[in-house]
Amino acid sequence: MEFRFGVDFGFGGAVSLDGEIAKSNYGNLWWGASNMNSATHLSIKPTRLEAGTHKMYVAGGEGCCDGDQTFQYKVGAHGDWRIFNANNLGK
């Protein structure tokens, strides 16, 4: 499973998984509605994610003008990216 977070964090941000920082980037993260440039979003690919409940937090800083954000996931190396929402979890 892999996750990516298209954010608008001018001062950078981080993703934590189960209380541990999984990824941080303190550059200007502005995905601009495009996931083509992986340097402009946060992504994590946990090496081992056991079945059960997990907590993921995304936090960042922005000086002005928040833009659109997206949270996506995919299962398997050849899976399609899906928007992370309550309607498609587990599919």
C-alpha cells in the first residue's frame, strides 16, 4: 500500500503513521492539482502495515492562500491511485 498527499504547505510538512514521522519535507509543497512532480507532495510506502487500525496525521505550515489538497492511496505496484475517502476504503 502507498499513500500520497497533495498539499499546499509553503513552509513544508510531515506525515506521521502510528505516532512516528514517516516522511517530512520542509520545502515549499504545492502540488498545484498535479501529481506529476513527486517533489511537490508527501508520499509514504510503509514496508509492513499489519491488519487493524492505524493513525495517520498530515501537518504543515502555510503563510497564506491555502490551495486544494488531495489524499490518495493505491494497493500493489500496479494498482490505480484512488482518492482517500470513507466511500472507497477497503476496495
